[in-house]
Amino acid sequence: MITDILKASVAASAIRLATPYIFASLGETFGQRSGVLNLGVDGIMLLGAFAAYYAVFETGNLLLGVLAALIVGMLLGLAMAFISVTLQAEQGISGIGLYLFGLGLSELLFQKTVVTPTPIDGFPRVNLPILTDLPVLGEIFFHHNLLVYVAFALVPISAFVLNRTTFGLQIRAVGQNPEAADAMGISVARVRYMTVTLGGGFAGLAGASLSIALLNIFQSNLTSGQGFIAVALVYFGAWRPYWVMGGALLFSTVNALQLQVKTIENALGINVPSEFAVMAPYVVTIITLIFASKRVEQPTALTKPFERGES
Amino acid sequence: MPENLLPTGHRRIEQMRMQGIVKKFPGVLAVDHVDFDVKAGEIHALLGENGAGKSTLMKILYGLYHPEEGHIYLNDQSVVIRSPNHAIQHGIGMIHQHFMLVPSLTVAENVALGLKSSRGLILDLEVVSKRIRELSEIYGLQVNPNSPIWQLAVGEQQRVEILRALYRGAALLILDEPTAVLTPQEVDDLFRILNQMTADGHALIFISHKLHEVLAISHRITVLRDGKRVYSIPAESATKEMLAQMMVGRPVVLRYDLPPIEPGPALLRLEGVCATSDRGDEGLKNVSLNVHAGEIVGVAGVSGNGQRELAQVIAGMRSITAGKIWLNNDDVTSHSPAAMNQHGLSHIPEARMTDGVIKNFTVAENFVLQNHGRKPYAWGGLFMNFRSITRQCKTAIKDYEIKTPSHETPIKSLSGGNIQKLVLARELSRQPRVLIAAQPTRGVDIGASEYIHHRLLEERTKGTAILLISEDLDEILALSDRIVVMYEGAIVGAVKRDAADVRTLGLMMAGSKVTV
Amino acid sequence: MAIIRHFLNTSKLVNISLNITLLLLAVGAALVVGSVMIMLMDADPVKAYQALYEGAFGTTNSRAETLVKATPLLFVGIGICVAFRGGVINVGGEGQMIIGALAGVWIALSLDTVPRFIENVPINDFPQITVVTLSLLAGFVAGALWGGIAGVLKAYFGVNEILSTIMLNQIALQLMNYLLNGVLLDPEQKDRVNRIPKTARIEEHAKLPRIDWFSDTPTRLHAGLIVGLALAVVVYILLWRTTLGYRIRAVGQSDRASRYAGINVKRQVLYSILISGGCAGLAGAVQVLGLQYRLQTDGSAAGFTGNAGFNGIVAALFGGLHPVGTIPASVFFGALLIGAQSIQREVQVPASLITTLNGLVVIFVVSSQIFIKRLTKRRASVPPQPTPAAPKSLPALQEEAAK
Amino acid sequence: HTRSAKAQDTFKVAVVMPSASNDLAFSQSMIDALTAIDEEMGDGFEFVFQENTFVVDDAAIALREWAASGEYSLIIAHGSQYGAILEELAPEFPDVSFAWGTDVDTFGYDNVYAYEAGSDQGGFVNGVLAALLTNSNVIGVVGPIEVGDAKLYVDGFKAGVAWVNPEIAVNVNYIQSFSDVALASEAAQAHIANGADVMTGSAQMVVGAVGVAKETGNVLWFGQQSNQTELAPEIVVANQVYHWEVVLKEIIAQVQAGTLGGTSYKLTLENGGLVIEYNEAYALSAFDKFVADAVIQGIIDGTITYTLE
Ligand SMILES: Nc1ncnc2c1ncn2[C@@H]1O[C@H](COP(=O)(O)OP(=O)(O)OP(=O)(O)O)[C@@H](O)[C@H]1O
Ligand SMILES: Nc1ncnc2c1ncn2[C@@H]1O[C@H](COP(=O)(O)OP(=O)(O)OP(=O)(O)O)[C@@H](O)[C@H]1O
Ligand SMILES: [Mg+2]
Ligand SMILES: [Mg+2]
């Protein structure tokens, strides 16, 4: 009995933990599929988190918060697109720059406006008629707030867009062989601007999911590096939305279990050093990938700026 | 249908004129005040050596490059072609010399790329596939709309390119070296299609380094040299020799006579070799083959029938599933490429740009790709000896007449012809006992081709065993002592030089067993 | 313009100085944007930027601190040059630094406690050179092995290195927290309830000597910098003068062509990240032996590394992925980081403003690279080849055609 | 500048601290203290600080600059991770006075003060109250890394709980991070899932945990380091709050008297450096409050003793 409760709560916790990763990783997937690596995800998440938090802090309107995060995220995505597509800047570095910028500015604005961490009323749990009250399943799947569901809904949508729409086809083409796409009359720059901006928006939502849905507070460096894990998860998922989600869930599940281990070990009487517990998700992710060992070719043009007549 | 419409329902381009076109690249006047025109129902051929400016001129017409000077007129209306998109809207299509396909996407996806979908935002691949099938019916171009490009042989990819252009119903179609990779039959098919298209009222521009093709298909011929238009002539009044001379500026030998040589021992031996192809099917089926010292064995075949796999297997770049391989009587079955090199193998790879050289390395660095760790290029295998590398490379540049500013130029800024010469120089300088030459003159102009052929014949007289893999039958016929034909991964026939003729070879390549 | 190009084609010097001018312009632009923010913090930009300059170059000490800050960036950056040239994106510098530091400090400490094997040799009389060399070596090897994990994963299991190195950073951190709270814990701390996770202090003979000959006031500048400069030269030779370097660069450019050439691609991938990790490991060891004299954790990686594992990448790329170019790049970046802090101290603006400013500078500088690219591209391309006279036989042929 | 000269004109203090000056925790507790002193001493006192100096070596630069400038009467390294730096720096500037914490070690230098918080004391009191208030007999603790001030507090808290009822399970979760709010909040979720109805924690990332406790509504929270009541007025019972001004005043007095260091100070309930601040909004039963006050008194006059594991 106690064990099922644990399982249920672990699963629920995993789903919550995975939410920001799914938002951010999906966004990054679009950018990378079109050939742009954005290492600045964490910075965008932070500014998105603050924007959402501040909007709600001032107005109490949650949708306004989401909107703010989305807009801020897309603006930063647009900036990243300008830097990496138009100015053809080395994507690795400009990403790090964007990260520092977001890390600093989000905290700066916070200190200038709200000053000390102050809780807000974030997205409440969505209560579904019967579902929420289902014994175990209810707790696992139907005890969450709106943004959690949005994140998971975005997975099939993203997959559909990438694989079944003309835009998706253009994204894949631009990421694999920009010259060819260009010769077929597709504007490589336009596609990349769109994906990176979209990715920024998703990253913004990832931030919002932390500050106004899961934690309902803001603090300096609220994400504590989750954006970088999100980028890693894109590689784990080999640029496929469903696999990316799988990676996020795996990572988060182990993380959730890891927290449980610490508390049930008293019962079991064993002693796991907390350092190793905390290590677990990272180790498991790598090991899983060893055994999955799918050698998927990354988008050929990833991190390569496109210019006509380059050969 | 109304007079000014094509069967595809698109508007005809009665006439296209380019006037006083100038295109500069840093340090190069690629196109120098060139006038060029083509009419509906006409095929206008464009000739010239590598780097003469043909592709550039066409890329301008297709909106990929923008000219510094000059005007383009469509049906006597001046137009500015800003982008490929724009060109497509004007009914101009282009088949690029270096394929413009996305390897990871399927044929259908590649065709659909950049087109409006009948379902708005959502892809309509079924519709596209259907139309593709129709077109391949009409023009007899077999391709499976659902197979990804990377699985297709070069020839098949070429067909996709053509299909795509037809699909878009281009009224004016530019073909930049479309036949470089096709077999005689394929070429005949292509020409049938092209004639059909001109009959329908298309205007066609045709670029090739193969003079007999040009003479066979085109109505008018224009020759470019170093960016200038040096000559324009109706096809019927032209001859191979004179065209060759026009391009190169000196008489060119187009036929070789092989001095009879007593073939020595078999230096390369394959016995029942099998291997899987990239497609995962049987790439090589139980191939047995001998190449003797002082002998050139030509491997003919439609591209994608195992030639690639054959070369890679011998070079140690592809593992074999069955059979044995000997170099100089040493069993080298499933040895590494390095080991193969050690055993005196040289290999001119098919994919020159991706396998043969490292684009961003200098000419000199590329010159020592395999031997960089050996005397005289390295001390004790540890430190590079640039002095001797430079010396050797400079000699090679001189001996092989490689056009390059210096030995320190990044090789990517050489023309394919010159890149190929460097590869040749490198491979021959390693004094091979066995040489694999895969598509040695693809896309290389006749001047360079002639040169390369002479070098191969020299090697032959030196007593090297040469395996010449080519889809250019003329080349095969011109150089080989013996010819084997590959079909679906197996050797379906072997012919002696004098017994060989284009027709029978063509039939074998098409799969029909012929015994000579 | 034409003249500029002419020079670009001929003289590299002009090209370099152009590089620098552009760099300064970019930084300038970033600082202008920054000054707006500083004013919004109702602080005085002029004073702030004075503080920045003073903090980085004003005094002997600040100059020394700039170099001290640059040292780990240099080590990591040099390693990044090798990795990136070999086509490996090593973002594991943080973890590799940590592991290197652990190994370095462990050797440095245990050389005091090894049993005497030679008679009458007091234990602490290991010559400084021996202890320091061994400790640094340990740092290099450990960092290399840690990087090697990602290398093996990439080469033999097809695990993307960006993913594995990001993960390995976290693992290394936890490892450090565990060891510093366990076997490596300072004996003095062991029996304290509120123990601080730090090692014992290393002995004099394990310290990298300070460099103090250039001034009478003591600074923290230490011999690590010299090691770094030497390493830059060594790695330059490695990359462009040795066959190993040739192979690494070849694989980085085209694994297909390398395979064709008979180069063992997987092994080169492994080598490049081994070397890269080693350099980062060295950075970690140097920080301990040259500056802090004991390893201590606040639970975060940055607490020890100061993000050198990431900033080193930036330095390397600013340095054109060239070990020697990385030297000025590291100093520039070090100066920036040092100066930024002094702004915070002198003008009392929030630290976050400084982080923002750093971000802006990085973005502006990296964005400015395109102009250099645009101008220098002309150097790469083919010079005009003289047009040979039209073929002699032209008129004849034309007559023939006319008939 | 001589010592005596310094003593007369305004007393200038410089502080370097690891996290944001408004972190509702360790760093803020120092800022609050200095602000309090500033209000008292007015013109006679000034302070500058460098916050967010989580990069340990960056603190070295700040401390060095300040020391070399000779402008500051007292230079504080507020963070146990800065010890190694002072250890190297102090001897170079023998006539500059340094203070650092939390630790007891003055390295035997006569220009270094050390200060620490006996946070186990407040931890004990919180623990006692927690034990009295729990119904499920499960208590959850969220900590950063298992060292220093945090460990001291948690161990004290455990002792307090055990003092009331050894049967009560105290689940401690060190999440190995001072900043990972998300993980802290999930740790709290885990505790609640395991039946915890009272929780506490240390360091700035616990805001996440407080949030969770607040949401569930029926889980109580005990604050540490600074007053966290405003985070969740409904469920915060009491906070142990640091008042560094107590030791700082002594140190300042010493420096003004010309002694630059050598002593190590400790915040205790006795010297008023540690204060249990109850949340007025929370209806703590008279009995529980009585017990808590008794325990505080007992610790002060030594009638209640406990051992930390
Ligand atoms: N993208 C480019 N950048 C710089 N120079 C170029 C570029 N493209 C072409 N050139 C220059 O323009 C000249 C003409 O090139 P072009 O591709 O038109 O030759 P070509 O006639 O197509 O050669 P081939 O017969 O090999 O196709 C070349 O000598 C080359 O130096
Ligand atoms: N980025 C570039 N910079 C300089 N020259 C270039 C560049 N791209 C192409 N060229 C030049 O354009 C000319 C033709 O380019 P292309 O790639 O068509 O080579 P090619 O000679 O046509 O190769 P192939 O013989 O295989 O057809 C070559 O002379 C090459 O030097
Ligand atoms: Mg061409
Ligand atoms: Mg060509």
C-alpha cells in the first residue's frame, strides 16, 4: 500500500519536474532541426520566468503572465536569430552570452521591482470531474495545473508540425541541406528566424511553468541550469519530440525517485550518500543512451551559418 | 490548348536573353560581359573548361547570384531575378551540377519542398507521389517516391532532379552537366525527354563536357572561356575537334591507341566477394575478379549497381560478408584502408569532394593525406616535415599542371578538374601496384580528362594493375583492355577490348545476359 | 575599400590590427548599452567604467589579478582548441577542472604522508619541483580520463558529447562534494558538527611559486601562468607540426575523407578530448596549487571553477581556436571579469548588472566577427588567371561555320 | 593611515557575501545586521558590500582590494567557503582587521575574528515545537549540502524532536544545492507524500519547499536564518533569526579599542544573537508556547543539554 502511494507520488512528481524540460527541449528541437544551436535557453527561461511572475505579481492575471513569458521569450529568440542567422555569430558563444544576459537581467529586474521573493497565486490544480478522484491514476495524471497539460499537449503537436506540415518539411530541409532548400526557393533565413523565435517562446513558457505554475515564486537563478539540461535532452531525444519527452520523463523520474530514496532509506535502514542520490539522474541518462545507442545523424547544418556561394 | 501554353499548363518563355552579364568573385572575373539567349523549342548548349563560368552564368539566370552588370529579358521584357523563388515564378528551372537534394528526405518530400500544398499548411505527399508516378510514367523515369535520397545511386538522384523540374513545369530548364553520371541508355532516355520537352515548347540550356552529346542534342552551341563568350555556332556546322579546340585553345586528342602489353601476374584478386550496400540489401553478389599488372580492367554499369561498393570493399572502406581479396598475393580480406595502402593500393574515390580531399585543408596538406606520417613527410612518424611536403607538392603541381595560386591555397577554391588532378597526383605519387580509379573524369573538362587518361595509360605501361570504374562508356571503351559489366551487384559479363561495342555493353548494363 | 582589400590580401598584420580594432569597437558598443542600464540604476557610468579599467589594469595588483583570472581560462581554452579542431564540442570543462583539482590536491597532500623509503629523508623534503610536477601531472591525467569518458561514449557508443559532458559536469561536482566531505576532508574538520567541506592545506613544497620579481608589493600572480603560456606553444606545435595534430584536424574537418585516408577516426576523437580534458584538469590543479592551497566546495561547481570551464570556450573561440590566439583572448576576458567586479565594489551596483554586462559584451564581440569574416574572405579566393589569347584558328573556324 | 587614526573617523566596513543580498537567508541576515548597526551609529558608520560572490576566488580579489585600500576598519568575509582565502590574505595585511564566518577558526592570527551561529540551539527549539505539533509523527527537512551552518541547524532540530519523542521520524533531504528551488519543492512534495505534516529547511532554495507546504495548507513550516513568515503567514510557526549585529558590535568595539582580532564569537540564544521569532498570525497553543519558552530558557541557563550526533 505505502509503496503504491510512493509510486503514484513519484510519478506525479516526475511529471511536474519534466514540464519545464519538455517546454524548453521542444523549443530547442525546432531550432536545432533547422540548424541553429541555441545554448542560451536557460537565460531565456529565466527572463520568461520573471516576466510571467511579475505580470501575475502586479495584475494577478495568470493568462497575462503566460502571455508575457511567451512574448519575452520570442523577443529573445528573435534576438538570438538575428545574432546567429543574420550576423552569423558563432552559435556556441552567442548562446553563452545570451545566458549570462538573461541570468543577470532577470535578477536585476527582480531586485528593482519585487525585491524579495514573494509567493504569488499561480495556476491552480485542474480538477477534472471523475478523473481527478481516481485512486492511483488520478494522483499521477490528473492532479496537475494547466501548464503541465499544455507542455505534454505540445509534444504531439510539435511532432505533427515537424513531420506532417510544409513548414516542418522546410525546417528539416534547411537543417539538412540549406543549399538545396535555397535552390528550391525557400528562404533559409526566414525558416531559421521562425524556428529560433518559436524556440524562444517555448523557453519562455518553460520559465513561466516554474514561476507561476509549479513554484509560484521568483528568485535569482530560479532555473539553476535547467536550460542546459534541456539542451542535452534534445540530443538524448535525437531531435524527435516524442523521444525528447521520453528523455525528460526518464531524467525527471530518476530525480523524483532519488528524492524518495533519501526518505524511505530510514525505513530500509541503508544509507545512500545524498551526493550519489543526486548524481543518479545524470548517470542513468547517460547509461540509458549507451544502451539505446542509436547513432542518429544530427542535422547536417547544425551550428553552420548559411551563405550563398559558400562551398 | 492556347498557343502560348505548355502541356503542363504553364506559360511558355518564347525567348530569354541575357545581355552584357558581368559577375565578379573576389579575385575572379567569373563572367565577363556575356550575351546569351535561348528560344522556346530550342536547346542551347553551353561549353567550356572547368571554371569557365558556365555554372555561374546559369546561377545568375536562376537568381542564385546577382550580376554586377547586364540585363535579362524574358519575352523581351526586362526582368530582375532576385531569388530562385523568383526564377521559379518566371518559369525558370535548374538542375544543378552538384545535386540540390536533401539526403535524409524522401523523393516525394524533396519534390514537395518549397511547393504549395493542396492541403494548405499540411503536407500532401500522397498527391505529390501520385503526380510523380504519372510523370515517371510519361517520361519513363523510374523512381520510388517513398525511398529516401541517401539510398539512391547518383544516377537515380539525377532522375529525381529532372522529375522535380518537370513537376514544377519549368518553361525554361537549365541542365548543368546532367549527363555526367548517366549511362548511354539513360542519356538516350534523357535526350528523348529533352526533345519531347522542346517539342512541347520548352526552352532548354544544356551544359556538358561531352562533345558528342552536345552535338547530338543541341541546336546551338556557345563556348565560354575564362568568363568570356568566345564563340557561338549552330550545332550542325560544328565538329568535336573544333569545339575541343575552341574550349582548350589547342588541338585535343579524343582517341587513344593502347600499346599492346603482356599482362603480368594478377595483382588484384577478388573471390566470391559479397557485401551489403547502404540500402541494406546485397550490394555485391559473389563478385570474382582479377586485375593483372599492366592491365586496365574497366567496370561498366548503370550507377548504383555495385560499383561504389566494389571500390569501397577493395579500399577497405566497407566490410565484406563473404569472399576473399588478395593484393600482390597477400590475403587482405577485411583489412583497414591503412593496411590496403600499405599493400600498394591507390584509390581515386568516386566522391572526390567528400572522400578524396579535405575541403578546408591546403593543397599541400591534401597532398599527403595518407602518407603524412611516413618518410619523407614526417620525422619518426611524429613531426611533419613541411619542407619536403612543400617540395614534393610543388613538383606535383608542376608535373600535373594543377591550376592553383599556391600550394597553401585551401583546396576548396580549386575547380573540380584541378582537385581531381591533385588526387590523381597524390595517388600516383605513392607508386601503387594496384590502382582503383572511380569516375576519374566525372565533371572534368576535356582538357583535364585527356590529361588524366594519358596518366592512367602511363601507369598501365609501368605495370600497375588498374581497375577503372566509370559510367562514361566512351572512357571505358577508350582505356580498358578488358571490360566487365556490373548489374545489381553482380558481374554479368566480361568483354575483351576489341570485342566490345556500345550496343552490347548497353544491353548487358540493362541486365540482359549477353555472351561475347 | 579596394586598398584595404589589397592589404588584406597581402599583409596579415593589417588583418590582426583590424581584428583588434573591431573587438574594441564591439566592447565599446556593449558598454554604451551597459551605461544606459547603469544610469537606470542611478549610478554614474563614467565612474563605473573608470572602476572597470582601474579594477583590471589600474594597479600592479589589479593587473596581476587580471592575469590570475586569465590563467584558468587559458588552460581550458587551449584544450578547447584541440577538441573543437578535432570536431568534439567539449562543454565538460567544469567537470574536468574539478576532477583535475581533486587529483592534484590529493597527490599534493599524500606526498607528505607517504612512508619514507629512503633512509634519513625527512618526509617533507620532497623537492618542490617534484611535488608540483607530480601534482600537476595528476591533474592533467585525471582531467583527461574524465574527458575520456565522454570520448569513449562518443567514439564507441555514439553518445553525443554535448549531452555527456553536460551530465558529467554534474556528476563530477557531486563527486567532489562527496570526497571533500569524506576521505579528503581536512582532519581538523572531521570531528566538528558544522564541518566545512575542505581539504587540508597543502605544504609549502606543493605550492606553485608566486611571481613577484616585477614588483615589491606582493600579488597573487603565480607560476601557473607560465605553465599555461608554455602549454599554448606546445599545443600549437602539437596541432600544426605533428602528425597527431594533422590527424586530429583532418578528422575534425571530414571523417569521411579521414576514413578514406586510413586514419582511425574514433581514436583521434578520443585523443582530442583526452588532451582537451587534460588541459582543463590542469586548470583545476593549478587553481589549487597556485591560489587556494586547499580545495573547498560551496556545493556548486562555479564556486570553485568560477565558470572557467565555460568562459574558456569563449576565450578559445575569440582566440580563433588557436592556442596562441587564446592567450590574448583569455587576458581580455579575464580583465573584463575582474573589472566588472570592481564596478560592483566601487559604484555599488547590483552584481546582476555586471552579469548582464558580461553577457552583452560576449554577444557584441561574437556578433562583430562577421565583419572580419567578410573582409578576410577575400584572402581565401582564387586570384584572377590571365585570359589566354583566343584560339589562333578562330577566324578559320568561323569561315567554316559560315559555309 | 594608522590604527588610531581609523578608530576616530567613521567606521567603514566592507563585506563580501556568497548570495543575493535579498535572499531571505544567509546573506540577507548579514545585510540586515549591518543596516541595524548603521541606524544606531549613523554618521559614525558606513558599509559597502559585494554580493553574489559565489565564485570563491572572486572574494579573494574583493578582500584584497579592500585590504590594500586601507580605507576599511573591518573587512568581513561572510561565508565559510572564504576561510582559505583569509588564511592566505590576513598575514599580508597585519594592520587590517578581518572577520569571517561561520567558523571558529582564527588561524592563530591576531587580526582575524571568527564568528559562527549556534544554530543548533534554535534548531533544537524549532525541533521541540515541531515534535509537539506533528500528528503524523513524520517530519520533513530540506537542506542544501550536509555541512556547516545548515548541518548544525538540522542536527539541533533532530535533537529537539528526539528530546520530545524519539519515535518521531525526521526525514532529512540534502538536495546538494543552494539554488535549485524546483528540486527543493519536489523534496517537500516527497516528504508530504511520506506523511510529513511539519517541515523545516535551511538556505535560500527552501522558498520552493515553503511554497509547497503553503499550497497543501495543512503542513506547518519552521523558518531558519531569517524571518520567513511573509512567505506563508498561514503555516509558518516560528523562525530562528540571526542577529549578527550582536557579535559585530563587540568586534567593532574591539577594533575601535585597537584589538584587530584573535577571538571567535558565537551567536547564541543567551547573547541574543539568536532569536526565536514566533509568527503572530499563527495560533500557537499556550502550552506549546510555554514549553518552547521554557526550552529556550533551559538552553540559556544550561539546564537543558543535548548532544548532536
Ligand atoms: N562561389 C564562388 N566564390 C568565388 N569564386 C567563384 C564562385 N563560384 C565560381 N567562382 C569562380 O568563377 C569561375 C567560374 O566558375 P563556374 O562554376 O562558373 O565554372 P564552370 O564553368 O561551371 O566550371 P565547371 O565546368 O567545372 O562546372 C571559377 O573560376 C571560380 O574561380
Ligand atoms: N567558395 C568558393 N570560393 C572560391 N571559388 C569557388 C568557391 N566555390 C566554387 N568555386 C569555384 O567555382 C568553380 C566551379 O565551382 P564548382 O563547384 O562547380 O567546381 P567544378 O569545377 O564545377 O567542379 P566539378 O569539376 O566537379 O564540376 C571552381 O573553379 C571553384 O574554384
Ligand atoms: Mg559548373
Ligand atoms: Mg563542374
